[in-house]
Amino acid sequence: MGMDMDTDRVELSYRPTRADILTGVLARERLRRLHLVRWAFTALFGAGALLSLASRRPSAVSFVLAVFCAVLIWAMPRLQAHHALRTISWQGEYRATVSGTGISVDTAHVSLLQRWSVFRGHRETRDHLVLFSRDPNILLVEVLPLRGLSSPEEAERLRALVGRQLPRV
């Protein structure tokens, strides 16, 4: 006996946090393998800072500039998460409904329906389900925080529902 796609639904209620957004940014970065580039540049500038200290005539400006660049590159996902949170936090509580149709999200100011065809796949972290858009640069990332569910049993229903619609990537 199959389930009717419209009656099988899971509801979440949550306020987005910086950790939610950071999870999405880092998952997207790993999927696109950009974390390797970020860490390579962080290491490159870190090595530059050490080399500037080890030179015969160390330059404080070179050292500070190299450390600043290394820290800035390392912190880029956190800065993105901070900016995104500032952009959406004023909308308050999010109420998301995941169903056979897709994901609908409502706030006091916005209603959005994203059909499953928008997404290419999903990835699960310890506390979130992260869905990635189909576009080549994965510009859209939907983060579903499991803390927004009404009970722990709902997490299994959510995983099953998303798993039926999208492959794990």
C-alpha cells in the first residue's frame, strides 16, 4: 500500500541560525570541492607569513598582511553565513512543509514553494538536511534544521520523504 504524496508531509518550525546557514555554506563548498581551494590558499598565505618571519629582514607589514589574508580566506564561509543571516533574520519564524510536491516555506512576510525539480540532491549532517539546487554553481541551498521537527520520529519520516525525491550527493 503506497502513501499518497500529498498526505505524506513533514512540518518544521524554526528560526534560522548562523549555524544553520554555515552548515549549508560548508556543505555546498564540500560538494563543489571549494574547501580544497580555500584550505590551499589559507596554507599558502600562512606559509608566506612564516617565511616573512624567517627572512633575514622580517617585514611586519608582510607578516600582518599574509596573516590577515590567511584568516580572511579561512573565515569566508563564516562571513557568508553572517551576511546571509543578517539578510533573512528579520523574517522571524520559518514554517516549512516538506511533501510530495516539494518544500513550501512560510514566514510572516514570504511564502515560497520549491518543487523537487529545483534540486539535484541532498546531504545529511548531524543536525540538518541540506538540499542543493540543480544549477551548475549550486546557487540555492535549502537547509532543513532537524531541531525544527515536533518529535525525533519526524526526522525518520523527513529523511524517507526527501530520500524518495532526491538522491544523496
